[in-house]
Amino acid sequence: MTSPVRVDVVSDIVCPWCFIGKKRLEQAIALNPDIPVEVHYHPYFLNDWIPPEGISREQYLTTKFGSPERYKEIATRVSVAAAQDGLVYAIDKLSRQPNTTDSHRLIHWADQIGKAPQMKQRLMELYFSEGADLSDRAVLAKAAADVGLDADEIAGKLESEDDLAIVSQRVEQAKAAGIQGVPFFIFDNAFAVSGAQAPEQLAGVIRKAADEKKQKATAG
């Protein structure tokens, strides 16, 4: 048995294609049941200009796209893609655009108990499917409890500056590595894939990384 193929995923919670990309990666892993895979999530700020308290969705769409109407075509395309992967992108429920620093801190803390994938999934579902305000720390504390963290402890940590520097540093590392769009997948530090590609394509890269790992092990 070789060691697992490591997949590093750089993404942001409020990125709809990251929401879809996470599901497609999981589908890709399922297509290779004989290959062990270890997934690690890394933070990225899609909108680093948004203040800590967040802004209205209308203000966000106007600032980024010119108007909410200009986003409708993109939203329709994303909604269809999400539905095809069994996800719900409830565009009409979104009323606040959050700053995602605290959400990334939650994922970092969840990772310490092996629950980073569950935490990321819960946050994305809250935002895209339920329209929750991820700038609300009470919402975040409840989300943490949903995956097994202590809500009171997390509430206290969110009011502090715990691990703010770590999250910011990891985001800067991603940018310094030349990552300009997310989701971005890195397989065993050997192969990179940008965007929410089809599960079959991601599965192929997993097999390629596993084969190369096996060849190196044999050569060694």
C-alpha cells in the first residue's frame, strides 16, 4: 500500500465554482476506490476588499459586476451546474456578502480535529443553499457546533485574533505561488488543475499522481 495521494485545494467559501469543485473532487475520489487520497484545504480571499461586517449582496454585485442584473446570466449557469451535481445554489436567498476570514479560521480549527472537509461543506451549504450571513459570528459558532466543535469555545476564539495571521499568511502564499483563480487543485505537488473540472478529469489526474508515486517508490 502506497501512501495517499495528497490533494491541496485552494478555494474560498463564497466562490460558487469552489462549492461545485469540492463536490466534483469528492466524485473523482469515488471513481478511484483503490487509490487512497488525503485532501487538505487552503484559504483564499476572492473578495479581500469586503469589510469584516460584510456588505449587502446588492452592493457587492453592483461593485463587482456593475449591477445585480449583469450577474443573472452567470447565476443561471452556476445554478444549473450546481443542480447537475446535486447541489442547491439558492441565489434568491443571498442577501449579505461576507468577509470570509472568520470562516477560514473555522476551517483551520476544524482541521485540528480532522473535520476540515465537514466544516467547509457546512459553511458552503449555509451560504449557498440557506442564504446565511457568514459575517454573523453567532451563525459561525452554530456551524462549528454542527461539525463537533464547542460553540462557546469557538465564539470566544472568534472574538480574539487567534490564527488571523496564519490565515492571512496562507492566502499570501497562494498568491505568491501565482494562483489567481479558484478552485485550484494541486495533486502530490506534481500536477495542478485550475477550475471546477469534471470528476472524470480530476479522477484521471489522481490516477496519474498515484502512478508517479508508485514509480518513484519502486525506483527508490
